[in-house]
Amino acid sequence: MYQVDIENRSMNKLKAPTFSELNLRERYDIQEWIDGNPDILGENLLIIGKEVILSSNIRLDLLAIDRKGSLVIIELKRDFSGSNVDWQAIKYASYCSAFKDEEILATYQAYLDKKHIAQNAKEEIENFINDEIEVLNQEQRIILVSREFHSDVASAVLWLNEKGLDITCIKIDPFITNNNQLIVYPTKIIPLPEAEEYIKRKAIQKKENAVQQYSSDLISFDVPEYNNDELEEKLSNFLLQQGNLTKRFIVFLEILLSENREFNREEIKEKFFKEYEIGDSVQHAGRLLSNVSQAITRKSNDFLRQFIKFGRDSDTSGAYKHSYYIDAKYRNLIHKIINEDE
């Protein structure tokens, strides 16, 4: 790293000490810098936890969430990664993979309260993530941060990324300027920018293959041909068995019956929240709508697809449904059934 004096048109090489030589610490210096400036990691992240205690009292350095609602495990090492930091972070990610929305919100709220920030964790997360995200923590990612990485770690991370895990290595180098100022320079070394798109494509292909396998086992888009009596019996039994989903499903059907047209997903989310008070926010209502939507494509619920039609963003089985309507010839029948079951 070089510092250029523009006025004198001269260049000077900066000193590159270690963090330990500067008497800077992992927990009380580097961790605090990243906590206050997560964009040093090269992306837009929301830090939701610091020194998070997991099972067996192990401590996670920083926990974040990205715009896609994925949890991001951030593991820090001051000057040298050692040879086991990848395994350590994978262990942390495995614990975090089981976090439900309630645990994520509780962790973030505790983080905000400890910092005396008067904000609501749920609102902050919902404002941060992309609008189309319905469920938090569908994926987990790992970011490893160190001044230098052991070759074993680099090799393992490259291999794990090829297998579909999302692990990033960020190298942070300290430099001292001529006027004794500290510069911290971050560099993403894995995946290299040139290879990042390739790795993403490989990961997407792997997920699509997994979705197709899942689809063949549990999901179907086949449309049966039940008569009206069979449909009435199947829908009535379905609504009796769904528990918490029953109210939402009936509201969903009422919305589709309110006008003889196609309703887009955003309309239904708004109606769920504003007209029927389903969910704590429009985003939360969207996640509850996803539960309804998923029921429609289950193999065991083929009768639903006979009268509920929907549009999708693509022909792939994992694509989001963006609109719904009830086939006109079944509208009176469905109206009769849901009024009898209320």
C-alpha cells in the first residue's frame, strides 16, 4: 500500500504492521469496528447480535442478516486465522440454522436494548430485508475475517463453496500513514470477484436440482377432475384439519371470491393485514400468505388446484406464485362451502 502526496508528487510506501504490534485486539477493536461499519465486509448487512451465546456456552462474534433474510455468521481472527476457523464457523452456522423468527427477533432486540437504541427489532428487520422475502433464515452464510488465512482454511473454503455452502473470506490489512494514522484495508479473497458469478451459478444449479427432487416427492401442479360432491367433501375436511391455517385460508378464499378477477400477491398481502388484521405487518402477512400458497401445491391437496388457479414467475417448481383466482365455474360452490364452515 502506498500513500501519494499529490502536492509534492511523491509516493511513500506505508508501514504494514500486525494488529498485535499495534496493540489492537480482536474483541474490543476489530469487532467494534465491524459492528459499527458492517459495510467494510463489502455488502449491506444488518448486525443483529454481538457476542451471541449459543449452545454449550460457545460465543459467536457477530451475527448479521442480509437483504435476503439469511443469517450471516461473522467469525473474526486478529492476525492469523489458524487452521480450524472454518470448522468453528460451520459449527456456529449449524446452531443458527435452527433459529426461528422469534429467536432472531429476541436476539436483535437484546442487542438494541444493550446499546440503548430505542428501536423495534421486528420493524427494523422488516424495513431492511427485501419486500419479496417471506421467511427469515432460509439460508445461512459465513464470513471469515482475518489479516492472514491459513492455507488449509483457504483450501477448505474453496471446496465447501463448490459444494454449495456460502463462505466468504475477507482479509483486513492495517497500514500506518506518514502522519501516524491507521488505515484498515479490506479485500475479499474468497471468492475472488472474477470467480464469484461462476460460484453463484453453481450454487443456483445445485439448489434447482434439490428443488426438483423435492418437487417430485412433495409438490405437484397436476389438476384433477373431481365432481362437485367430491370437491365439497374434500375442501370441508381440509378446512376442519388445518388448525391455525383455517382462518387464513378462508380469508384467502373470501378475497378471491370478492371479485371475479385475478388478484396479485401484493393485493392479498395488503388485504390480509389492513382489512382482516392477519399478521403484525404487511411483510408478516406475506409470510402467512406463503403458508396458504404452499398448501395449494402439495400433492395431497390436488383438489385445491382444481378451482384455485395461479400465475408463477417462471416454469420452475420453486418459482413464487404472483397471482391467484378462482375458476368461475366453481365460485358458487366455494362460496357455499366456506359459509357453511364458518
